[in-house]
Amino acid sequence: MNLGWETVVWVGLAVASPALATRLWPRFRERLGDWAELVERFAPWAHGFGPAYLALFTGAIRAREAGLLGHQPLVWVGSTLACAIWLALATAWRPLAGHWPDPARGVLDEPRWTLYRAAGSQWLGQPQIGGLVGLALALSEWGLGGWVQGRFEWQTLARLASSSVVFALTRNFWLTALAQAGLLILLRRGRST
């Protein structure tokens, strides 16, 4: 097991950020005045992409483990077909209750969830079990954030499970992010009909 300290830092930052922001933001919001709205708009982007990008940039995680590269053309075809089947199956259930986030949210969460999977894969040296470690880390983020906020969003839990299944099938970040955005488009459309 190779627990690189940099990877632990980026993962820890990503897991703890929502809970810390919930606790600290009310204090800083007043001090920022007119800038507060801009910070609130930028925060999901910084949380979604920041730790994952910095972990990749510093070499704390490898692009292959994150599913960013190394896919053969035939694998792309098979993975795309798997995503299409998954979307068809997932939307056949089509739960109408609840508020599904904007499709951009599916794309924003995916880099961070991929950071968790890549870290788990590198720590254990096994992508399949590393994906489970990534799922556990994402569940920790969800649980910690829900505990601090006093509410747990089951839609996030459902999206996390969907993301984990798609990534396990494809090992492809790009297709997983597109599948998550597509799923949210279909679920939001199903809610409005």
C-alpha cells in the first residue's frame, strides 16, 4: 500500500471542503460584500475541479488511474455502448420525486469522485478495489456534508452510485462524466412530464 502524502492532502481537502464551507462561509460572506455572490458561483467549480486538477498536476494521481487516457478505439465503442445501456436502464426506473440537479452538476462532481477512485487504486494497487475505496471516500464526503448541513440528499447518493457503476464498467472519466450529465438531463425531463 502506497499512501502518498500529497494524495492524502488532496483527498482530505476534497472530502472536508463541503463541511468546512458550511461552517465557515456565513462568517466570510458578510466580509466579502459584493464579492460573495461571485465566490458562491465559483465555489462548486473550485471544489469539483480544484483538488482533482491539483492532484493530477502535482503527480499525486496518475492520468491512467483517473481514466483520462489509455483507452483503445474498440474499448471506446464498447464503453459507449455500456453507457447507453446504463442510461436506458437507469431512466426506465425514472424516479420523479425529488429535485435533480442541473446536468452541469454531474460534470462538476465527476473529477472529484474520480480523484477518490484514482487515489484508492494507487493506494491499493488494484483498480477494482480502489474503486470501492473511492466510493467509500465519496460516501464520507456525502455523509460529513449531510451531517454538518443537517440534511442528506438522496439524489447525490443515487448519482454517486451511478457514477461508480459506470466508471467500473468503462474505466473512462470522459464517458462517466457524459453519462452523468445525460442521466441528469433525462431525469429532469422525466420530472417535468
